[in-house]
Amino acid sequence: MGTTNTARPTLAALDLPPGKKARLHRLLYQVGPANGTLMVLPIDQGLEHGPRDFLDAPDSADPEFQFRLAAEGRFSAIACQVGLAAKYYPRHAGQVPLILKLNGKTEIPSDQAPLSPLLASVEDAVRLGADAVGYTLYVGSPLQDRDFQQVARVRADAERYGMPLVVWSYPRGEAVESRGGKDTVYAIDYASRVALEVGADIIKLNAPSVVPEKLAHAPKAYQRPWTESEALRQVVGSAGRALVIFAGGERGSHAAMLAKARACMEAGATGLIFGRNVWQRPKADALAATHDIHAVLADFGA
């Protein structure tokens, strides 16, 4: 099994309707790096993880901190749930675009049958001035049939309003774990292709793991040595004519964050969605981190 072609799709090659094309052009070329790459600041962790992510970074407990950071750090967009968008985005509208997350869940129930119910609509996104909507899809969950039905309704509404659809595509569930786990190149690769197939314009992925012991449980085609760069190129290639942005995950060292950013972009990603790696720092350090991420993305503009 060889890695697929990972040339980054251009906006012109996506054959999008004018509404989607105009909004994506704004995200790619009019704000943020403004060079065809994306740099997104997600702040949906308060719902997904609870307040624990803020305990060691008290400034970040106030959403206003992150909204100011997104504007001052020249992000392409900020991604959040409807409550934060309604209460905090108005004073920043026009300074940084909004990606409105339409569904979400807490981490309290078991993760073996996850489903993120809808909490907002595409119409809410239009009313709030969003440039895209986000949907979390759990690939492999026992409840994925309901997930597919939800995302189909969201996709239809997004088409009707000319709104780009960003899919957070996450492998989850016991069946995924039995095949090596949610972070393997097999699981992430499958999640990438599924997001393309259900209609995503942009796909958010975690960087895949290539640990041989985990891949020993994956389908035979994946049971071979992988380098990290091969795995990244594979999952980007499976996204086809959808744009890929990679998550930063839990906060690591500054050097590790930048190395990950460069590796993802070299593999053909369109951009990065780094949250905790940025906003769990004091403001001066967070802005310094965004400066360095911009420097990486400057090498991949088109």
C-alpha cells in the first residue's frame, strides 16, 4: 500500500458554489496568513473537556482572552460553540472570522458510543456572521448511523446557505480500539476518507500514530513500517478534494509544536488548528507562538 498524491487542492480546483467559494476565499486569502493557508484557533474545549483545560492557565478561562488572541494573533478564524459566539463574538466581528461549531458533547459519559448532538444550526451561523460551520463526526461509533443522519442535514443546510462545512473527523468506539486505536494511521486514514465522502469542505484530523504494536491489530494493508511523514501524506491524500487542517492536541514544548506544524504542512495540509498549544500560555508567550506559526505557514503559501 503506497501513499497517495498529497498536492494541496487549490480553491479554484474545488468547483464550489459561489457562496462557499467567497467565504473560503476570505478565510484563505483575506485574513490570517492570507496566503492560501489556514490558522484556526479552537475554543470548544470548555464543552468537550470541562474547565480542566483552564486550571493551569487562568487567563484562558475568560473567553474574551481567546477572542482577543485570535484577532491580535491574526488567525484565519476562531472556532467555538453558539453560546460563546453569541456572547463574545459581536465585538470582534469583522476582525476575525467565525467558525460556528454546530454540535458537541461533554466528556463525562463513556466514549465507547459517542454522539455529539446538534446544539445550533446553519441559520444560527448566518445570523452570527460566521464564515463556516463545524461538525464533529465520530467514525466507528456504534451511533454513527445517527451521526450520518445529523451531518447529512447539516450538509444540506450548508449547501442551501453557501456555507463551508468543516468536519472534525474522529475515530471512536470499541471497534476502532480493537483495530489498534483511534490515533493509528489506519483509523485516521479511514476518518479522513469518511469526512470527504459525507461532504466536508475542510477536514480536521489528528496527526496519525505509526506505533507498530498498535498497527499489528489494524487491517493487513496497514501492517507495515510507516514513517510519520508517510502517514501524514497518506491521510491528507485520502481527503481528496477537501482541505485538511491538523490539530495541535495537548500542549507540548514550543519546539515540538513548530516541528509538528512544519511536518503537517510538508505533507500537503492546508493549515493548522492549534488551540491549547497557544492559549494555555500567558498572552505574551501566546502571541510569540502565533508569530512562529505564521513563520512556518509563510513557507507554504500559494
